[in-house]
Amino acid sequence: MSGISLKKLNKTYGHLTVVHDIDLEIADKEFIILVGPSGCGKSTTLRMIAGLEEISSGELYIGDDLVNDIPSKDRDIAMVFQNYALYPHMTVYKNMAFGLQLRKAPEDEIDAKVRETAKILDIEHLLNRKPKALSGGQRQRVALGRAMVRNPEVFLLDEPLSNLDAKLRGSMRSAITKLHRQLDSTFIYVTHDQVEAMTMADRIVVMKDGYIHQVDTPQVLYDRPINMFVAGFIGAPQMNMLDVTIEKQGEAYIGKFHDTDFPLMLGEKAARLDPYVGKSVVLGLRPESFHETMPHDVDPAKTCSFSALVELAEPMGAEIHLNLVAHGANLIARVSPRCEAEDGEMVTLYCDLANPHLFDKETEKSILF
Amino acid sequence: MQWLTNWMMKEGPGVRKDEPKKTGLALFVSIILREPWELFKLNLLMLLLCIPVITIPANLVAAGRICGLMIEDEVVFFWRDYWRAFGQRAVASTLWGLFFAVLLGICGYSAFIYGQLGLHDMVYVAPAVIAICLTLLVLMVAVCLFTILSKQVCLPALVLLKSACLAALAKPIPILAGIAFAALLWLAHVIFYPASIFLPVVLNFSLGTLAMVFGAYKATDFALQMLELVGSRQGAEESASI
């Protein structure tokens, strides 16, 4: 059993609290990712789990054991650092074997484990090389290998891909995901890259300013963010936020944005808008909600046309990102590559409002979820 | 100290999986560039273990083992591998060392005597040349035999000697080159003394051993393969006759 429980975990440095009352349950063999902007406390949380930072208050359980006062080496965890932290004077083999040697594992066992791990990570040809000769990706795999040979219950990874170029990062993302499946261990991974979080995690923990904002599966976070921060942080390009005024026309609600009426067909949840009638709320629209033609698979009652000025069209190959300006609001639309809109041109787009996101302007919390 | 961290953590060019294996001189140079610290440590240990004299043969075999691992591009656990080879081959290498010391002494002395006589009478030039060639051959056989011993191959004494002779005769040029390189290192020490006073402390022993083992490595592999081939052929003939 290697489930991990964080109960009211706090970390303070003098008067400054960087992690506030964190409660989190991590299941055995789960791949969980802590994501958030720099300084949100995700690495500090990870280091507290690793035992590299003292816990100011709260309880940390690994399995059924309270490990607050158990030293890092006895927690049966392995950590992969952002800068890999390989010993520069040791060969790859010795780097990987070092932890086992310290534990006085038999020589044959060390050799077998190192070679087996090297085979899994495809670094057999690097075993007699020193880190100085290795590229970033190779170092990264060695760092992973060093963690793997110990066969720990929990892997902690602190932004392990942030030093790699985009192409390598992509391939390493899938390699780590496969590794998780292969090893069947608990992975706790810290990143500020939401693409990494979305593609790799079983569940994502979104953090900001030392608080957990939302914990859920990637798709739920994308579809039902509970506040404006999560909505803006998850998804690339990020969600468009428009200030609209709620109006009620008969039984129907609309979000009025200057001369555009966004129909809000919310079904059972419509009643939640009653307190906001006549008030301003934030309407969140994903970039893919915009279409250059009327979408066929969407109820026409849940769409509206919308005019905006194309500030910049960014062809991405499979799609085009249109940077738009409408009544002073900046928006991004993700449209098909067939769209012929050019910079400086007024375009009319169709907005799909099947799944609108509405946020309270004061609390920034979702009105619908 | 940031520069030190940056220097140590600086990303390298990477190692290609399909990189062709270096051979010959390129491999020799790459080993020196790759393992300077290990070679230095080996040199110090060899230097210390040459002082009791009787430990020289086992010392050479153990150092040969380390050099062999470097040539094979295998992981070297310096202390462990050295002493393991030293312990395993201490008796055999000492006996062989005494044998070759006597043989080289006889050959060398005869070369010296015939050389001296040759200065006065041309009749003795031919035996002097033969003695020099024999000395070199014995030296080559000794290098090959010690290299085979360092490979941790267990062979009966006669078979071992036979394979060393076969290796020395099969590929004499690289073996001679290795011996010449080692000799040059010592010559440089003598010629440039006292400027070269630290040369034996830093690299003469280990680099010399590496050069000799490197020169004899393929030849001994070839000899051992031939031996296996003959052995398996004999085995097949015997089983066919049965």
C-alpha cells in the first residue's frame, strides 16, 4: 500500500506561509500531477512529501504510517529533480547503483537491477559514460533510472522535463506515462506546464498561492473548472473571458455583450442565474467554441454569431489561432485551417454555447459547477 | 561557485546509440580522455605495489584487468576489480612472473654478451640479433600471457603458454607497438629527468600497462578463439568416433 494522505499540511517560513492547510488523498498507483504557476507551493509540497522540507503543521501519511518525523531515506520514495542532480564524477552505472550500494545490496543484485533498468530506459549504451557526455534527455532518463533501481513505492518528480527542448519533452512525456503503467507505482509529479499535466495525469491538483483550487481528472478540470483561475490555467490557448450582463427574456437567459446576445440554455441549472439577472458576470468560452461557419452538430438555439476584428492570424498547421478584438476585449479563436481570415479584417464567427462557463465577478467562482 | 555548478551540469553532446565503436588508435586515445582519473589512481596503486617487487606480476595482472575493462568499455569499480583480480591471480602470475624474469634475464644477458662480442668480431652479430629477437619474442609472449591471465580465463599452464605464443606470433605489430609505447614513456622519464620526475607517479605505470594490454588484447582474443575452435573440433571428432 502506498497511498498518500496530506492532512491540513502547512509550510511556513517565519511569518510567510507558502502552503496553506492542504488536504489531499493520493491513491495507490495513481499518477497525480501538481500544477500551478511559479511560487504556488507545488514544489514545497512535493519536498515535504519527500522529507526534504520540514512540515510546519499537519500530518503526512504514506500508507497507514504517519511519516512527519521519518527521515527521507526511510520513506521508500525516490525523487527525480529538475536539474537531475547526477553525480558528475560517476559513470551512469555508478550513479544508478549508488543508492543500492548505500543500502548494502548484494553486488549481483545491484548489477542485475541496473542493467534491467537501463534496458527499460534504453540507456544500456550509456552505462560507462559520465553525465558530462550526456544530452539533457539522456540525463533525464538516467535520473529516472536512478530512482527506478530502488524500486520505491512512490516516485516524486519535480519538473523533470523543464530543461528539455519541446520535441524531446513530447517524447519523454509519453515515455514517463508508459513507465508509470509498467512500474505500477504511485507517481507524484510537479510541473507548471498544463499540457504535461493534461496529457499524463490520472488526476490533476491545481494550486495557486499555496492553496489547492481544484483536484480532478484532466477532462473534468477542462470541462468543469470551479473558478476563473482553473478555467484560465487549464487549456491552451486559454479560455476567453468576457464580461456579460445577464438578462432574462421570458424563460430564457441571455448574456449581453454590447450588441451580441449569447443565449444561455442551461436547463436545470438556469435557476442559478436568477440572482445575477441585471448583473455583470464573466462568460468563459473555450477557443474551440468559435467556428467560421455554423456548426452542424450543435443546436442552433445554442449558438450565436459574433463579429470581431482579426488582430493576428496564427497558422498552426492543423488549425488557425485567430487573435481577435471585440469591443476592447481580447479573444482567441481556434478555427479550421480552411478559414481565410486575414489580419485587420472583420470576421463573423459562430459561437457554440452548448457548454458555457459562467463565473461570479466578485468571488471568481463558477456559477454553474 | 555558480560557474563550477554550470560547468559540472553543462549539457553534453549526447551519445548516439548507433555510434560506431572506436577502434585502434582512436579507441586508445578515447580511453585516455575518458578515464584520466582512473588511470591516475591505477598508476599510484601500481607504483606502491611495485615496491615489494614480488607483487609486481600480480600487480600487472590486476592492472591489466582494469585496463581490459576500460578497453571493453565496461564499468570499472576500481578498488573492487583491482583487488579481486590481484587475489585471484596472485599465485599464478607470480610463478609466471618468475619464469619470464629468468627467461628474459637469460635472453637479455645473451643478447648483451653477443652484442659485446659482435663489436669485436662480426661472427657474433648474427647470434646477437637472434638473441635480441628472442628477447623481444619472450617479452611479447609475456605480455600476451599476462593479458590472458587478466581476462580471468582459466587455462592449464601449457595451454596458456601455447595461446600466448600463438597470440604473439599472430599479431606481433600491435603488441610490439604497445611495448614500444611503454618503453618510450620510461625513456622520456630518463631523458627529461629531472623535469620528468613526476612522470612515473602520474602515468608511466598505468599508461604503459594500458598500451601493452591494448596492443595484446585483440591478439589474445584471436588466440583464445582459435583455442576454442580447436577444442570444439577435437570434441566433435571424438564424439563422431564414439
